[in-house]
Amino acid sequence: MKRTLIVVLGALGAQAACAGVYVEMVDRDRADTAAKEKLAQKIYMQNGVGRFVDGEGHSTLIKNSTMYIIDDSDKTYIAFDKATMEQLAQKISVQMEKAKEQLAKLPPEQRAQMEQMMPALSGGQQKHTVEAVDTGKSDKVDGRACRIWDIKRNGELDDQICVVPYSTLPGKENFQTAFANFAKAFEEMAKAVPMLSGMMSNEFDAQAKVNGFPVRTVGYDNGKLGTEEHVMRVWREEAIPASMLDIPAGYKQKQMPMGEE
């Protein structure tokens, strides 16, 4: 009996050690309390592998430095890796050259406007900047105390987030490390596409600065906060089935659409 108890406890301990985290996000209108919430995203994270499912059921899996876009409707998936990025870069290069040819045919004023909106067309490169600014304010979201930060992208107010420390949330899954690995993998892939360079690392640097998970996100519109908020409804520790963190059996790989030749 004693040995049986030890085996059972050992099995439970092993299950707890590998338990992941399940997160559920919803969208809601804070100006209309009677409006129904809308499921926005489900996140399954375990052992550094993440599966992200949007409100319509579309899944993205990030595993082993590769992003997989899964299509359940036809049981296929696209592997978005470094090789795919390089192919995409070649396509973008061809399309940019065609755009430059069309640009050269425009009157000077229109050409200048287009070059200002799209610096890459004139040989320039707009750097994607992200800044997290501590407002010094706090709030509560569904009973969780959180710190308010403003997120500026390319110098303009874009989002306001209310952040809780990871230490206050259940589970031992290291989201910070996982997101850092995701950003690193994307940046490695993005080296072939200069206009994407720095995008994910800058986003992650801002996320690392706030040092927690945003339980509420509200977008800015011309410097004013909008009414729709993106809110964390569920965060719980649970063992994620292995099947959730892999390509479903029988699914076939297809090539990523690259647009016109």
C-alpha cells in the first residue's frame, strides 16, 4: 500500500512538473456593459511551445523556431521558417522593383507623397520603434491589481495596457522566456526581409520592460482611448495534451502563398 501511494504521488508530481498554462482572452465594449463579450484568443503554453487560437478557431503553433499556420478546414498547414522568409524576401524584392518603376512614372508631387508614406520605395528604411511608458497609475481588472503602461509605436500612442506580474499568476511556465525565444526565432527569419528587421525584438523589449502579462489592452485612436478592450478572462495551470502542441496527424504541408510573380 505504501509503495502504491508513492507511485501515485510520483505520477501526480510528474504531471504537475510538466503542467502548462491555458489563457483565454475576450473582447468587450467597456462603454456598453450590456454588450456580450466575444472570445478573442486562446493560448496554450507548455515547455516553451505555444499554440494560439483566435476567436474563429484559426490556429498558429510556434515550436522549435518555426511558426506553423494550421488550417483545419482542409487539414493543411504552412511552415513559416527561415527558408520561407528567404523566398518571401525574393518576392518582395521583385514587387518593390515593379513599384519603383510605377513610382517613376508619377508626377513629382505624387511621387514625393508616395515616397514619404513608403520610405522603402526611395531607398530609405523606416525603423519600427516600440516604447513602453509607465504612467504611474494602477487599476483593477476583474479583481486583479495591475499597473498601467502606455505603448508608443513609431512615436505615437497605440495601446494602453494594464499589467500584472507573472509571479501573481498560477503556473510555472516561463512566458517571458518563451516570448523571448519566439522573438529571437522571428528575428533570425526576418534577416532576409530588411523591412521586418527589429520589429519583433523591439516589441519584445517593450514587453520585457513591463515585466508581466497585460490583463487589459485598450487601443488609442488619435491620442484618445477607444471603448473596446481586450481582457484576460482565464489564466490557469493545466497539463496541455501533447496533441495540442503538434501538427495534427494526417495534416499535409502546403506552400505559403507568395502573391503574383
